[in-house]
Amino acid sequence: MTDQDHRQLLDTLTAEGPAESKSEALRAHFSADDLRDGSAVASFGREFAWVIDSADRPHLYVDDEPTSPMQQLPGGIWMHAQRVRTGTSHAHYYRVAGSILGNRRFDTAAYGEDSYLQDGVPRGELSDELIHESPTYGGWKVSYWVYASPGVDPGEPAAAMVWQDGHRFLAPDKRSRISTVVENLVHKRKVPPMVLVLIAPGYIGSHDNERSYAPQAIGHMRSVQYDTFNDDYNNMVITEIFPKVDRMYRLRNDGYSRAIGGQSSGGICSLNSAWFRPHAFSRVLSRIGSYASIQWRHGQENPFGGYPMGRFGDRDPAEMLDGGNIWPFLIRKREKRNIRIWLEGGSHDLENVHGSWPLQNIQLANSLKMKEYDFKFSFGDHQHSTTYGDAELPEAMTWLWRDYDPMLTHQDYRMDPAESDKPYFRVRIFNR
């Protein structure tokens, strides 16, 4: 549903009127599966409505707290509406007949005004899909898009931000809303006019340009590019893709004017990029970062599972042992880089054979604090989902680009004194 669809549905649900019409509106807007499994939520700003189709009375929990009894509508539909805090996500689940329905909880973003299209705010320009074949990765292809915010002059060098998983940032009113957020923040002069380079994961082979980019369907190489601890991704972005973008919009070449961001493996990729080349990227936005051992390899002849690696073919596997799990310890033991970092994690994030996402992000935050980095750690109650990061994107972007001066090319980033006075992050086991 679009934002307008959600708004109209919420108006229908909260207005005076026959219960039958509300039930009909809900069945028209949500699929039968979404109504049965408990995932159906209508939301616009602070206004939320949770809806479920259940033969038994459901008990709704929002942010781990029980709500007031749900309203029963005709045809087995139940509904609860309330106002919530924006700029974050809200988790919900149902108890039915004494058990958590499907043993599942759901996260929903509560967007603030800077995540919605605003009247009078100029719109930027998004390119068509562009395809690059990378020599760095032995001929792998990547799709990418270039977005220029209002205020970008093609003849003048502009600030830039690279985003991994670029295909998920294209629709202005879906999930991430990056272009809408940038437009609103540029309009309010909270961030500089900028060019966004939205890069999708690499893939082998080809895909039909008439269809939407679908990395799962075309043998994508996301983890190899994002989770591997080396400088190869930088080499592709900076020496291969940036020159192409530069023909469309001139980019500033100082790291002070460049940021890089992503989620999950794209989050660790962003920190990798800034670590290896802080002179190219000095601002990092890492969301639910996979600081885990996904690409850690030991004792394997081919660390890449047989994929054609081009120039990697004669590389000693011993060079490729490190994975993202080293990050909390690397930060503590290596010389500090001049990087500003917004780090985001969630208490219900992944636990699997590769590691613990919540604990690794907490450890990384403490390491950044120990080395006195200019960092912000935002830790929510969400799962391995971008909803929390999508909702707080205006705050994160404003913090990341704060005090930016286009007349400068360098800034020594220093920890906020308020952060210096705070203790290290500590863990309390609370969800057993």
C-alpha cells in the first residue's frame, strides 16, 4: 500500500461508521495471509492500527506490553488502534489460546514528517538503471543508480554518499525513503545537497532489464563483496564507478564530503570502506551490521566456493582468513582512523553459526568508545530488519552530516563530550 492508501484506511477505521464497512475495507487492503499470520498493520506517522483475522480472541502486545482489548469486527476481524512514537520502529506479536501466534514478532517503522513527501519541497532526479562490469571482480556485473538531490549543480563538485543494496532505495514512499529524507533535510539545510550512488550487489551472468533487479534470482555475490575484509570493493567503487558517475555529476574527492552506508552485510561493507580509505569516506552509517564470521575461512583451498574470481585465482587462501568478526577487536588494537560512525543494532537481531549480531554491535560500540571515535550507537528492540533504521534515517543523516562546511575538505572528528562522560554499554539478560 502507498502512504495515501494507509492514510485513507486509517481514516476509515477511526471514523464513526458501521463496523461492516471497516471489516470490508480491511479485507480489501490486506491479503488473507497477512490477516491470518498477524503481520497486517496500517500506519501513517503516529497513527497505527493492528489487524488480525482470528476465530479466537487475540491478545496484542506492542513493544512487549499488552494493549487494551482488541475491537471485534464482523467476520472474525479484530482491530486495535493507537498513537505511537515516531522516528523508531515498533514490535508486535499476538497471543492466541495462550501461545504466541506462529512464534513470530513483527517490526513496523513509524516514520516522522521528514520521511514523507512534503508540499513545496523540490524533488531530486534518479537515473535509470546503469550496469557496470567490474575488472576488480573478474567481470562480475553490478547494477547501480545515481540520484541527485535538489541543489546539486552538474558543473560543480557535490558531496556524495554511497549506499549498498542500492536497489532497495528506489521507491520514494517504500521502506527506506532515502530520496525523500534527503530532499526534506536539504530543504531544511540539515544536510548538504548531495549525489547518492546506489549500488546493488554484484552478480554473475545477466538479467532482463525489463524486470526489476532481483539479486536472489541471478546468482548474486553480495556476501563476497560486502563481508570480505579487504579493499577490493573500494577499488571497484572509487576507481571504476565513480569516474562514470563523475560524467553525470561532478563529485567532491575529499573524504570529508563523502559518506557510505548500508544494512546487514552492507553495514560492515561501509565500515570496511572507510577503514581502508578514510581519505575517500569519512562518514559511515552502519545499520544492523553483520560483524560476524560470514566470510571467515580456515583451511579451505578456494575461499570463494568455486566462483570465477579473475585476478583472485592465484591468491594464497591464507590472505583471506579474516571476516567481520574481527571488527570489535581490530578497532581496539589498531591506530584510530578519522571516521565518524552512526552504528545501529537491535536486541532481537540474529544469532546463528556466524555469530551474535546484537553482542558484536555492542562490543563494537564499546571499542569505538574506548578509542574515542566520534560515534553514535542507536540500539533498538528490533529483529534483523531495516524498519528501525529506516524510521530513524532523518536523525541518522542529520547527525552524520552535522556541522558540514562546504568550504572545508577535512575535519578532525572528536568524540562528543557528552558521550565521553557516559559509561560503557552493558548487557542485562532480560528476555528469557
